[in-house]
Amino acid sequence: MSKLVKFDIWVTDMNPGKGTEPGKIRPVLIVQSNILHKLGHFSTIVCPISSQKRDITILRIPVKASEKNGLKNASSVLADQMTAIDLSRLKERIGFLEEEYHENVQGALALLLDLER
């Protein structure tokens, strides 16, 4: 497996999804600290990415498809669906989230977790 890096985008097997959890094989954004990746942590924290048209909120960050991020369609990072997954769910790195989106993602996660920024 490639080295995990915060803000990389991977195709991931999220099955089985339950209730409102996003299931199926889908892209996810790695949001866990690189420090934990370097320590060899056995899981990582991700935000699912969806191309379904939904209301954009402060916790759902719109992202344009690009060669750099590997997304085929305009999508949203679902910060409100942040979850920890086992590394075995990660299938393939497809790209990285461009820096122009980093602040919005970090702001959404800070709001979600009630962290001061």
C-alpha cells in the first residue's frame, strides 16, 4: 500500500453501509494527521466523497473534478460523515485534494468537533 498522506483521495470499500452511512465503493478524503500515519497506525480517519447532488452546507464541501484529485464528477466532501476505517478498506490512491479546499475542510471538521481555530 502507498504511504498515507493527509488530503490524499483513495477509492475505498465502505460496505456495508447502515442507515445514513455512505456505503459502496467510493472515494474518501484522508483527514488523519500524518504523524499517526508515520507511527504505523492500523486505521485512518476519512471523510467520504459523494457525487450525488445534495444541499451544500458548511459541513459538505463542494469540490470540482480534476486530474489532480482523480474525481470524475463534481463532488462533495462529507465532513459530517467523518469516520475511522481499517486500512484494509483502502483500495487505490487516485489523487490529492487541491490546497484551495484545505481550509474549508479543516473549518468544517473544527466546527463538527467544536474545536477552536
